[in-house]
Amino acid sequence: MIPVRGYKGCKVAVLGLGRSGLTAARALRAGGAIPIVWDDNEKSRIAADAEDFIILDLNKETSWQDIVCLIVSPGIPHLYPSPHPIVSKAWQNGVVVDNDIGLFFRSFATQEWDNFEVMPKVICVTGSNGKSTTTALIAHLLADSNREIVMAGNIGRGVLDIPPARDGTIVILELSSYQIDLARALAPDIAVFINLSPDHLDRHNGMGGYFSAKRRLFIDGNPDRAIIGVDEIEGQFLANQLRQDAKSGDPVISISVNKKLQKNDWSIFAKKGFLAEWRKGRQIASIDLRSMLGLPGEHNHQNACSAYAACRSIGLAPRLIEERFKTYVGLPHRCQIVGTFNGVMYVNDSKATNVDSARKALQAFKNILWIVGGEPKEGGVLPLKPYFERVKKAYLIGSKVSELEKDFSGVDVVIAKTVSEAVRLASLDAEKDDVVLLAPACASFDQYENFEKRGDDFINNVMLINND
């Protein structure tokens, strides 16, 4: 655990007692602070009470006496569509608002680091899609580097739950826009911006606010190395803002899967399945990604470019990166190959909860029997129409199939409603070399607690049918 520094003897309120909130309360106590905790959910309060935390209803004015800071969990809105009433209470009482990411960056580095031979590093990864895969892939590539590698944030464990740094520790944080937006301290050594597509727009009051939240990691965080995906205009803008050396482009490494980047700056791009690194106008390395089973499709090639750039920034050689790419098996629910049965491949991409991530899954395969649906996001799935030619048949699931069906003009559609029925019907229709793909392009909350539960249901039904 990382004891929080700077609040010894002070009362610090914690709003939201899920994984990050409880961990923040523990880390605050470990650093000598006095945590005052609250959650609107009674079960969460009971769990906190079992750890002897002081529980006060922060909706009451009397609870704010002597509180100096409020720590807010990422799922709780702090600005849009409207701030949680307790956040507003903090403002009214002159209490600063922060989150566990801000606490981490103010507390991670200690005086003990003066005795280290190799300084610890923090790599932060953000973007609309591919954050988890890129984070896990960086950790995989660095696993044999004789340095302690720790994953945290949206993947692995809460940021304050990790052990204090040792000589040469590398911490890899997956960070969402919610986490970056509120953090009062940001200080990554290496920061990665993979891509940007519409998501969480209600929490950021539109696309501009969403981009602005992610941009803070780079503008306020001022990393030594910024790895920027430049396939969208926001990435191009950000890369240009961060350039300090006109000739080399430092500290930026540009990433693309849409175009060749062969100018004088440091760039890594993937075209037709080949990753290329260019620096000072010449090619440094090339890797054939087509045979990497854990990295199928253009979207994973983008993740590979981002992870490659991060590891090159650490000093890992291209040859070693290539060898470790070959042993990467991927993350569950992200273009996860469940198995191939009778010549039919079954792929679980339940994490494809929006149109952009589903598009990337559709681009990765052909002869697709597509399981799609759930709780639609704004715009439905109509933006995916250019990829319908890759779909042999679509199996609609979820409680709002009637809303989705109108978007599937020209596609053979089956109303399945449930994942189990969709898998059953798709398995009956599938022929050799077909791909049964779960890429819902929708949230899971109409039928499942989260996308993981939806993906697990898909896997269980695939295995049940194919083991009969």
C-alpha cells in the first residue's frame, strides 16, 4: 500500500466505498490521516464499518467540521451532467476535491528514492479504446526486464493498493477520463494517448470536454515522453502542442495505423500488418504482426504500436519486443479467441461496448456471424454500415432489439434476444471458416451487471454447445 502523504492528523472525507474508495481510505489512514467515509449504498457503509472507519453522512452540514479534502470515486459525477450533491457541499465548505489518482501522484515518490540506482517509472495509458490491452501488453513486454512491474488503475488493482516502489520499479496505470479529470496531481514519466472516439459524453458535456479531460494527463502531467495516436484530429492537435524540439519532435512519439509516418520525428506505425519504427528519417525496425494470435486486427495493431513505443522509451530492444509479442495471449473479453470448433472460430469481444470498438472487431475478421445488441448508445449501430459486407448474419440481443433492427438494412437479421439463444442459432448456421463474433456495440446493463458477465455467458454457452 502507498501511505498518503500530506494529510497527517487531518480529516479527509471519502465519497464512494467501492474498490478505489476503500483503498483510498486505508491509504489515508496508513499515512496518518483521519478518513471520514460515506457511500449512498448501505451495504458499502457496512463493509467500511467492519474496518472501523468513521462513517458520517456527508449530506449533513454538521459532518463537514474540520474536513480539509474530499476524495471522490471515479463513478461519481463531479461536474457533468451535474455534480453529486456531496461534491457541491465540499465546494460550499471550501474543501478541495481530489481522487485516488491525485493522492497517488503526491505520495508515490519518497526520500528513499535517493538511494535507488535506477529511478522508478510511472507509465500512464489513456484513450477511448484499447487502454486495458495496451497496459497489459506493456507489462507483458517488460516482464523479463529484471525490474518489478506493477499494473494498476482500471486494471489489476487500485493505485494506492500497490506496494511502495523499489529500485527500478515500473508502474503501469490504465487511466480513464474520469480519473484524469479530477486528479489534482499528475506526474507520469511516460504517457500514452491511444485514440479518441465518442464515449462518456454525458460526464464531460460533449466531445470537447471528453478530450480536455484526457489532455490534462499530458499538459498538466508534463511527461518526459508522450506517445500520441495521431489518427484523429485531437491526437494531431495534442502532438503538435507537446512538441518542444522542431527537428526531432521530442518529447513526442507519433503512432498511427492509418498512415505512414516517415518524417524526421520519432514515429511508429502499422500498415497491412507490419509495424515500423522510424527515427530521424530512417527505418529502425519492422515487425510482422500478422502471425501474432493475441493481437488480431487493426485495433490491436494500434495497441501494439503504443506498447512498442512505451517499451522503446524504457530502452527495450526491438528484437526482444518482437519475441514477447509472440507470447502475448490477450485479455479476456477483448477479441478473445474462445476456441475453434469444426472450423468455426468463436471470438468474445464483449468489451466492444461502443460503435468504434465494435468497428475494429468487424475489421479484424471476415465471414462474421455477429452477435450484437444490449443497451444502445447514442446513434445506434448505423455508423457500422460500411462493415456490414463482412457480416453473413446478425443475431440481435438485449431488451431493445426493435431499436437496433431498423439499423440493419441489407443484413440478414435474427432476433435472438439472449446470448444463449444467439450462440445456439449462430452455431447451427456456421460453416467452416466462419467467425461467431460477440461484439455488442452496446452497453450490457439491460441484461448484465457488466461486460465481463456478458462475455462469460458467451464463453459458457460456446463451450456448452461445442462439448455436447
